[in-house]
Amino acid sequence: MNLRPALLPALGVFAAAARHQNFAHAAEELHLTASAVSHHVRKLEASLGVVLFQRNARGVTLTAEGRQLADAATAAMTDIAAVAANLHHSGSITSLRISTLHSLTYCWLLPRLPRFCAAHPNIRVNIEANIALTRFDDDGPDLAIRHGAGQWAGLTSHHLMDDELFPVASPALAGVDKISEPRQIATLPLVSDMALQGWRDWFRAAGVRGLNLPPMHIFSDSTDAMRAAVYGIGAALARKQIVMPYLQRYELIRLPGPALKARFAYYAVYPTHRPLNPAAALFIDWMKQEAPDERTPMPAIPAELLGR
């Protein structure tokens, strides 16, 4: 069926009600009464011939048909908002606040960020790197990048990329040239971070049993663990997404053994109840496009500087 233009206001009200799954909260957002929200929703239901909300004493919940329409309406409004943002005068500047992890920022995001800035010169990116869970209050970030299972209460998540673990070390680390099999790695000094998956998990996946691992050098941040390995403190169990620049620069080399699939992946998250900032939607799409390319962009050094 064709959606009549007269129903577009009702569709906008429905989208707000679907985000909140509460007519009173939607009414507050839209500066309407709860009865007006209910009227618009019933008008849309009558036109479509389906029930969009189940009403009960405790409130309302979306039906399966309502969820389908809510997803489509949210996607359409996000697209419209992104187009509207691009229609602004070329001199207008949009700020985008992103909360993310220090390790991913340093090793994955920053090397790629110039490509986003070149494609969207009117967006100014504000990166806040920390390990604490993001507070999406009124003054909080527009978007967060997190490492986890992909399900957080009250948040919509978009999968960006998976990860895997494997051992690395500096080529200058004493004894590393004699390592030919996974078991021998335990004879090296070992570096660890605070991740849930660690050396014992990797040795088990490599088929090595009965090891008594020595005390390790422990760092709270994965970036510090990688830098410790670069400086020859010991071999580290690296995440692929943050170790690639070190491997490309030959500051670290991969040691023998399998790659262990990580339990957690990287996700972009934002509050489900709040419409996604158009600049944040562009950033999510850009990260999804970047994720399949594992090689880290390296800055080009001018030829005249190489000769100095």
C-alpha cells in the first residue's frame, strides 16, 4: 500500500513512541499530550490494518509488526537527518564526541582517521579514550566504541570487527630466534595485560599442556603491554586489531602457534532511546567500511626527508 502524506505526522509520533515504548515519555519529547500520541498511533494502526502496540495495565510493548515498522522508521529518519546535515552550508561545523578505548584509538583508529576527516571536512572529532563504561547523559558522547559481547542494557550496538590473539615479541629479544614451537615460548619472559583471555588460554589452544607459567610482567593497558614487548621486556599475547602497526614496522614479530579467536569483538554503541546523531551515523558507516582492511595506514615520508 502507499503511505499517504497525511499519515507522515502519525509515523513520526509512532517512531518516538517506539523508541520510548511509553506514550507519556513520547508525549513529553514531542510536546504533546499522551492522548494525542495514542490518537496518532491508533490512526496509523487503522490505516495499516495491523496492531503496532500491545496495550496492558503496565504500559505498551511493540508487536512483531510494530518492531518491523519501528526499525524501518528509525532507519529512514536517520538517513533523512544525514542528508539534511549534508545540505548545510559548507562553512558549518559539526562536533562529534566519541568515547573509545586507548589501545584501539592509538593502534587502529588514529592511523585511519585522516581518511574520515578528508571525506567529511565539516566534522570535528572529539576522542575521549578511557576504559570506563560510557555515561550517555545530556553532556555525554554521541557514540562509544567498546570491546565486549555486543549486548548492553539500553544501548543499540553495531558490530564492527572480530579479533584474535597470538604471541609476538621483539626480534631483538634474547632467545627469540631459537623459538620454533609454541611450548618454547614459555621459556621467554612473558608480558600480560588485564584481559580475560590470557596466556593459559592460548597455550591450551596451542595444544600445550602441563606448563607451569612463570610470574609475568603485567600492564593494565594493552597498548602498554605492546610497547613493553617492543622494548624487549618479554613476549606478549597480542590482539590482532592493535598489533598490526607494530608488525608492519617490524618492531614486533609473530611467534609460532595458532591464532585464538577472541571471546569479545568491537562494537559501536549509543542509547536506544535517543536518535542517532547524523555525524555519528556517518562515522559508524565509515568504520564498517574500514574494518575489513587489516593493514594499518602508514604516513608517507617525503623523499627529501629520507635523504637527511
